[in-house]
Amino acid sequence: MGLELRSPVIAASSTLTGTVENVVEAARCGAGAVVLKSLFEEQILLDSAESVEENEQRFWYGQAEDYIREYSRADALNGYLALLDECSRSVPVPVIASINCVSAGEWVSFAREMEGAGAAGLEVNIFVPPSDSSRSARENEQVYYDVLERVTKAVHIPVSAKISSYFSSMTESVGRLSRSGIGGLVLFNRFFSPDIDIETFSLKPGPVFSTPSELHHSLRWIAMLSGRVGCDLAASTGVHDGEALIKQLLAGASAVEVASVLYQKGFEEIRIMLGVLEEYMDRHGFERLSDFAGRMRMDAVENPAAYERVQFLKHFGNMS
Ligand SMILES: Cc1cc2nc3c(=O)[nH]c(=O)nc-3n(C[C@H](O)[C@H](O)[C@H](O)COP(=O)(O)O)c2cc1C
């Protein structure tokens, strides 16, 4: 996003980064920045709708509905702004606000208020599920451009987009997104996924946390897109240790965002990851990240096709 960070490990947006104490702890353990839990567009709209329903019978005047809607919205936003304000005053690292959105609605004005409350940047977490058979890929993608255009116009702080890999033409779409005025892209978000209980015939939550083996999807795309897009890239999903951090930096990420490992092992894990990075840099004689960052990106390796290889060929072991 163009922000100067003291370390390349960012505490990712999650419920963990929804309290001042945790944000302080993340910074104490060496996080270069913290992304606050998201303010969900859907949550705001739902809160408003529920309040209107609950209060429906009590209000007889037309304006009442508008009033409640505004009140609920303001309530959700005010809580978030208070958190943001206190966190940004409590830690010496950038605190990035996060909005989770599914449309370019009027909520975009909230971005300005977040800027006013001390956000060093804004991470816009967008996902339009490609599940509506009547909507074309272009129509779905247009939502991303509309959201980002409106948000980047609304604020002066840097904006990043946190996206999934559900794009028909990743390189083209991400290239366009990267030139839409944003300062960074986070690849990729990891979603809540459903599972099936085969005995009770009911749905249940899938695994909430990532595993280290989930690193490779974003690693591939960071390496393939690094140097080909118009903004910084941060890697998300599957970074659980110092080696994974180093791999993403070699692939061309400017930073990594971590969530699952913080839930599983605590914020101290950030310090351990940074220790592994320092030891690696000492061992290789690197003084700064730029001495090795991007060294393994697609356009820098001898066999770039290895990044595009997706089928398990007989000789899949030969990646060099
Ligand atoms: C419990 C939980 C809550 C999360 N909440 C958010 C959120 O509010 N906003 C968001 O952008 N990402 C959220 N995420 C996604 C993480 O920021 C991260 O992108 C994802 O978990 C992949 O990183 P990881 O492999 O380090 O967990 C959440 C993840 C977890 C596990």
C-alpha cells in the first residue's frame, strides 16, 4: 500500500484484531501493521433491517424507518470508529481499517469517517460470489471496480483490495484492479466453508483455520503476478511460520498477513517468524529485504513454466 512497515508480518483482519488489547499485543510482538476486524456491509444492512422490523409497530410515521436505519448504521459504525481511534493512538504501527463489502452502496461514505478516526489505510475485502447463473463474469467484476473507484475517491489514505482467486482471468482482472487507484492487493482471502454431517444430514462449518499446506495457492499467484501489477502485493492464507514468510517474500510479496497461526499459537508467533527471517538473512548475508525480495518471482526464475504447471505429470518432482 506504499506504507513503510517496520516488519513484513501483518496481523490479518479477524475477530482477534477486534480489541485494543490484542492490537497492542500484536504490535508488541513485532507486527508491522494490524488490520482491524472487518466492518461488514451485510452486517450493517442486516442490523438496520432487524431494527426496523423490531420497531415497526412502534412507529407510525414514515420518517421513523429512516431514523432507525440511520441509528443502527451509526451504531455499528460508531463502535468501529471508537475501536479504530483507540487502536491507532495505542500502537506505533499503522492500523488499517477493514470493510467487507458486496456492493458499491452508500456505506462507502464510512470510509471517509474511518480515515478521520485515524486509519493509516483501508483494506476493502470484496467478494461477489460467482454463483448467480444469470450474471456474467464481467458484471460480477464490475462490482469490484465500482467499489474501489468509489472508495479510492472518498479517501486520501491508501486503499488495498483483499480478494479471492475466483476470477475467470486472474492476471487480466488483477492487473486492472491494481491500476484502479489502489495501493495494494491482498492475495487471497480465505472463506468460511460449509461441511456436511453425514449422520445428521445437516450442514456444519468447515475448518475455520488454514493449514500450512494452503500456502501454495497464493505463493503461485504472488510469484506470477509480482512485477506485472501496478501495486504492492501482500500474501494471505497458509502462512504459519518463518519459512512460509520467506517464501512469500522471495515470490515477490511485500508483506504477509497472518490470522490462523495467531489463533492457534498466539501473537508471540510473529516474533518467532521474524527471528527465522533474521537468521535466514544473516546466513545469506542479506542486509535488507530488497536484497532478496522477488528473487523467485516468475519472471526471475530459470523455469517460469513451473509456476504455471498444474497437472501432476509423471515427472512432477522435477520443478527446477
Ligand atoms: C476466525 C477468523 C475470522 C476472520 N475474520 C475476517 C474479517 O473480519 N475480515 C477479513 O477480511 N478477513 C477475515 N478473516 C480472514 C483472515 O484475515 C485471513 O485472510 C485468512 O484467515 C487466511 O489467512 P491465514 O491462513 O493466516 O488464516 C478471518 C479469519 C478467521 C480464521
